[in-house]
Amino acid sequence: MDKNILHKYFDGTITEDELRNVHRWIDLAPENRDEFLRERKMYDLLTLLPGIEREKASVAPIRRRRLFFELMKAAAVALLVLGGVYAYGLLTKEEVETKEIAMQSVSVPAGQRINIVLSDGTNVWLNARTRLKYPALFDGKERRLELDGEAFFDVVADADKPFVVTTSKGEVEAVGTEFNVRAYNNSEGFETTLMSGKVSVSLAGNPAAKISLAPSQKTVLTDGALIVEQVDDFTRYRWREGLICFKNDYFAEIMKELENCYDVEIVINNKRIKSHLYTGKFRYVDGVDYALKVLQKDINFRFRRDNNQSIIYIE
């Protein structure tokens, strides 16, 4: 299979005919699937490497040679991605020559997601256009990190060291639990959904007013307050599997989600379809054009692209 076609598949610019050909080729033989996965890993490596940043302000006491090896380990976190591939290349206490712990930062490009394992064993999945900043070692009274975007946390229990996720909208504190946080800095939304365990959530402007969630509950920032709701459908959190899922969501909301996933602007000129409800799912790798073509089968609209400005117009 032509690698250029596979790269178009990975970045979501593939045509419908090319997409069918890729799927047919993968199903044709096991060695084709192996080649596809090898090329996928290489593509992810090249895509994610520029997204890794190293926070240097707190590592001055560490020798330059040591810093080089730490940088390589930080890169390993983002290079081993997708499909259940986990990264364990983190520092140990013996490797740190000072109490000042280096900060690491991982950024996820549009249309991608990654999985990392923190130094305490906590599993974290990061969604598209998400940035996570965290220490190489949790060496204090709490395990604190900073999130801009969406992440799913499977936290290792440690009653003596709470796990705290800080966002621009508020904080989420847990001990050992599974929960999803969505808090993009460029959006007003702030949502925390609890799958198991227990978390407390507070707003940045009012940290003293905390609310607690029970499993199958979520809290949503609405008109400046945290509102608790019951969750009876967890399909939308299947983004960890590379799926974008919707259940009775408005067309306009779906377009916002596609904007976030694929880093495009979608302008809806056809106002009558904004309130159309839709239930379904798409794969990230299929791309925004494929998703729109699937929606066209149920909703009557046309769309056109302005590739120079990354804008899609819905007519």
C-alpha cells in the first residue's frame, strides 16, 4: 500500500474511495495489518514529537548531561502511543539529584489521543488538543498536575497523597478512582464525570465551595455554578478507543466536537439543521469529511472546504 495513502488515512484527509481501499487491503492479509500498524506508530512518533515540551525553569540544579537523558525519557512518554501501548520511561528517585522535581509537558495534536502512565502508576488517557503538565515524580503531600483539554484518569489509590487535577475552571481531587475531566482553556465548559470511587470538585473562583460526586454522576459548569447530573450512558467517553460518540445530540453540538477533534472551524450557514438530533459514532482516523458524509445520509445539507483557512461551510 502506498504510504502517502496511509498518511492521508491517519490525518483524516483520505477520500471515501481511498478509505474503502485501505480497509480492503488491511483485511486481505495479516501481514498487511502488521504493516499498517508499523506505519501508524511511525506516523504517531513524527506527529507527537513536536508536541513534547520540557519545562526547564525547575531543573537548573541538574547537570546538562542528566537533563539530556530526562528529555529523552519525557519524549518516550508521547512516542509510545495508541492501541494499548503504554509509556513507563519516567524518572526514579535515584536519578534525581535535587528535591526540585522537573516538570514534563505532553501536548496531543488534533485527531490524536495518547495514553501515559505517571510515576505513581496512574493511567492517563489524553484526548485531542489536550496538554498535560505534571512532575516527573510526585514528591510532596499531593499528586498535582495541570490539564488543558480532556483526560480520563485511572488513579492509583494513596490515602496519604491526594491526586489533584488543576484546570483553568477549577480543581478535581481524588484518592483512587476513575473519572473523566473536560476543561479546555479556550472554552467555557467544565465537566467532570465519575465512573468509580469518589471525587470532589471546586471552582477556581470559589475553592472553598466543594461538591462530591458518586459513581455514575457528573458535574457541569452552568451559569457560574456546578450542577450535578446522573449519567446513564457512558458511550461518549469511548474517545479512549478512538471513537467519537453521540447520543441525541444537536447537530450544532456535534459540529463543535468535530471542530475540537480536527482543529478546523465549521460555519453552519444552514440554520434549520442546527437543532437536528443525531445518535451515532465515528472513528477519529476516518476524518472530518467522512463524518460529515455519514451525517448527510440522515440530515439534508451540503458542505464545502476552504483549505487555505481550515474552514468548513455547512450549507
